[in-house]
Amino acid sequence: MDTLPIPSLDEPALYINRELAWIRFNRHVLDEAFDISHPLLERVKFHSIFSNNLDEFFMVRVSGLQRQYTKGVRKFPADGMTPAQQLDGIQQSLLPDLSREDDCWHNDLLPKLAIAGIHIHTYQELDEDQKSRIHRFFVEEVYPVLTPLAFDSSHPFPFISNLSLNLAIIVRDQNKKEFFARVKVPTNLFSRLIRIPDPDGNCRNDQQVHFVYLEDIIAAHLDMLFCGMEVVASYPFRITRDADPEIEVDDASDLLTTVEEIMEQRAHGNPVRIEVECSMDESICHMLEKKLVVTSSMIHRVGHPVGMADLMQLLSLDRPDLKDAPFTQSLPEDLGEGRDIFSAIRRHDILLYQPYDSFTPVVNFIRQAAKDPDVLAIKITLYRVGSNSPIVKALMEARENGKAVAALIELKARFDEENNIGWARALEHEGVHVVYGVVGLKVHAKLCMVVRREKDGIRRYMHLGTGNYNATTSRIYTDFGFLTCDRQIGEDVANLFNFLTGYARIDSYLKLLVAPVTLRKGMLALIERETASHLENGGGHLIFKMNALVDPICIAALYRASQAGVKIDLQVRGICCLRPGVPGISENIRVTTIVGRFLEHARIYYFHNGGNEEVYLGSADLMPRNLDKRVEVLFPVQNPDIRNAILTKILPVQLTDNCKLRVLQSDGTYQRIIPPAGVSPLNAQAWFLKHSGCWYHGIQ
């Protein structure tokens, strides 16, 4: 029997389109909103996340494709799809998801919320007493801040800001002439869902609550805004704009000013999507198309309320019966309050696995450094720190205590720019040496170094991680934090900070793999070493856990390893452009993903290496941007007990989950794993909650 020829590794059919792969990932998020194993409000949370993810996808990815299409860009991704083909593919792929989103909300979540005592009404559904209370709220609080904007020969078409909720209104004068007007719904001043107070004016009981949409309240009172006119109709709509403007910063003399300009332009980016209520009059749709200079394909009619990300508001209700059970994070005894964390690190390397382990030791690491008279300096990279950050407060305290403190704050962290600029200025005010990122690169590495004077000389203590120095997300993202005083790692980290804050140019590192200098080359060398080792001795095995696999060069290296017979397990939370199961190419590659209660964010890279096993952790995914356009770090796990914990406890549980695991098929779709009869269910995240603390350090 003739065998089919094996395609070349640059054949476009071997690669899954990045944007379509992302849509499949977000589909998994929506699946969780349907999953009745989650408590009801957690299902609402997933529904909100699905919508918020879509907003960002259009603001960044779709806007980029539209720019490419307009400019006639001819450089296509490895899958070979043109910008036009990708835009069409996105639209077609989203149609069933948007239909499922409607179904989930109207036919599943909304009725179940009502049964649970959480009622979301239209204004027309309210009784007269409720309408009276809402009318009073409108007159006293909402009405004074509303500004109706007309559109006619003497009134220009109003500017409509990104993601703002609006009412498109048709009014008619006494001569039966119709006009268009727009009212912005002030969701920046009021909650999207307005809680109807009890008859006594209080809102104390969360067991029975009643809400009405803010836009419904405004729509019901438009006659007050357009006195003497007949309000014919009103329809909610929302514009999504390009939020990723192309501004060259390579030659920027003032990076902070340039980033502020980017933020300013983001608010005025070109429209990429207009969401409208499905019943909106066709004439208004045509008018919006004309005035906003968009095509009809960019008008999205939705059957659910526009802007469903606002549903996250419901999570603030005091209804523990409708939420995930709280959990207690593990905290090793030698890292507790009042314990000497530097002494613990000198005894052994320490691995923390958030959120199963507490983030407190990381905060205490910096707090102790701030107070310790023997600490001379603290250096740290900050990408997304959140609000009210204990890490930033500890850095300020360190400066007050006379420590030399240097903080690299990445101003270009998308959608966190404003927050990071605020922290940068606050730290500068306290005398901290602040570096505003690196021109031409994003600094995504997660590093903190404490320099301490000890009896035997200067010693460096390091925290290296896979996630941000953010106490809030540390409870909902899975991430590793690694504490060590290894001398060679300390030398590498010191050299990297010299590059970040000064003019040092480091071409090689002792132990770290650092992008954009050594990481790509090092990763490819490690994959090729595994391939060669397997061809010589057999037993080749690679296990990579990451957020995204996009880089075609790395994918081709994995294909070659698979062709040589290396067993490859890839667990990719989001985008995976590698196509498994292709005859002669990727039969030995299995790709899985887990979407569950926590956001899988940790990165692990395992190499069997002929039995001399190696494990790297770090901040980098295998994407061109991570390998070539960011400062990233992967660090080796050399403590044998920690490495053994990763290989015998963490990775096996991740790979054998049979509750939340999905397996990527060669056609780009995913299949859920269903445990066969007689096999106990295994939810990896639930397992880690029960077994946290078994990977801390080398002393078990």
C-alpha cells in the first residue's frame, strides 16, 4: 500500500490560526457558564469573563487585523490566512458562540437567578410601587448628569467613546419630523444594575434582591429629556474601538509621555464593532454605519443586554450559598509571621504554588527586607500590581528606612498603563529609583532581588515567578513563586537588572534563559537535544505547560521531535497553533487544556534528557512576542526534591484530570475527557486545594 507523502513542516495546513484558536479557548470559558457543577454566581462570573474577553479580543486582535487589511499587509501567519480570511473566519466562528451566550443567559442563568432570589427586571416588569422608588432615584440622582445629544444640520454627530453604553433615540416633533439623538448611559457613575430598595428604603437582605438595568430606567424617562417631543423608540448600543494604537516608541525620548499619548489615542481609536439590540431599527443601523465609517459586518445584533461583562457586579452579593466554597491557603511554618524568611531560604530553596499556597511569604519577603538593617538594596520588576498593593507599600517603607530601592515598572502593560503610571509616580515621590520599562521591549519577567550584608559577605536572595506581584490575582491565578539564594542565579539576576536599569549588554547567562537574548536559542537547543538523545537511547519525553503556543519555529522543532519518536505532552491553556495527530508529523504529540475555577497561568518546561531530568519555570510562553520582543526569564529547578514534587505530584495530576481537561484534535476542535466507568473523577484544581503544601522545599 502506498503511503501518503509527509508534508513539509512549513505547510500552512500544519498550523492552526491564532485568532480562531483563541475563539475556541473563549468557548471553553462559556462552557463553564453552562456547567452546573459550578455554583450559580460562579457560572455568572464565567459568562461575564467570556464577554469581557471578547471586548479585549476586538479591541486588540480584530483591530490589528483590520489595520492589516486596510494597509494591504502581505506578511501572513504560518497558517497562511490573509487578514480578510481571518476576519471572515472570526465572524463565522463567533456566530454560534453568541447564540449560545443568549441561550445561556435567557434560558438558563436568568431563570435560575430568579429562583435563587436574584431578580433582574425590565422596567416594564416593575410594579407601581417599585416604579415609584426607581422614579425617585432617577429624578434625584441620574437625571442631573444626563446630556442628550441631538444630531441634525446644526448638531454634529457626537463622539462615542470606547465601550460606553448608549441609547440611540428617535424623537418626533409636532410636524411629524423625526430626529436622531444619543444619550450616554453613565455606567462610570452608577452601577449597571440598579438595585431597587425595599419599601423602607434599605437594601439589607441579599436573599431577595431586585435589579433593573440603568439603561431601562433612562429609557423609561426620556420624555423628561426631550420635553415637547414624542419619543418614538430607543435602543441600547455600544461601540468597541481599536485600543492598541500603533505608536513607535523606539525613539521616544520620554517613555512615560509616550505611553500617556497611547492611552489618549486608545479612547479615540477607530471603531471595530458596534453592538446593538437585535430589535434596533434598520435605519439607525445604516446611520451608524455611515457616520462611524464601518461596514455592515461590524454591526453585531445581540439578543442579550449589550455589555454582559457588567454581570460581574452580581458577585458582590453576600450569597455564599451561590459561590465557590472559601479555601484556606497553605503557609509553611518556617515562612509564617515573625519567622526569619532569609534563614529559611538559606536552608533550602522554596517553591510556592499559588493560589493553593499563600502569597503572604512573597509580601513578607519584601517587608522583612524593608526593615532588616542588614539589607542594602531591593530590586524588582512590576508588570501588573493591582490597586492598594502591599508590595508597593513595602518598597516605599524600604526607601523610608534608607534602603536602595529600584523598581522597573512596565508602563506598556496593556490596560494597566494608568495604574502603573500612578504607582511609578508614587514610588518616585518616595525616592525609589523608578525605570519606566525598556524602549523597544516589554519587561514581562517576574523578578525580585534583595541584597543583604552577612557575616560571610554579601548574599543575594531572589524571588522568581511565573505570575505578577499582585496579591489579588494570586488568589485566582495558578502561578509558581521560587525563593532561592543560589549564587549563580543571583549573579544572573544582578546582570539582568544592570541591563534593565543601565546600559549593560549581557550576551550570556549562567543558569537563566533570558529573552530576547538566550531564551529562543536555548529552548530550541533543549528540544533538539531531547530529539538527539531519543534517537540514540530512546525514552525521549517533553512536557510543556504554558498559556500559549504560537511560535512557528518552536512548533516546527516540536514536530521534528515528534517525527523522531519523542513523546510530547503539551498543556496549553489558551492559544495553540500546533496541530496534533497529523500522520508522519505529530502522532506523538498530545495537547490538552484546563479551564476551571482558577486561571491556569503557570509555565513548566520539562526535558527527560536521557534520565538526567531538567525542569524550567518562568514567565515566558512560546510566542514570537515573548521570545523576541519581551524581557522574559525561565529559571531551572535544581533542588531534586522540588523537581521531584513537580514531576510526581503537580504534572501527573494536571495531565490526568478527567473533569476539566479537554484534548485538542487534529481538526482544531477539542473533546472533553469523560472518566470511564469505575474510574474516580479527578479535578486537578480541586486536588491541589486538598493537597497543597507538598512541594514547598527540599525538606519534606
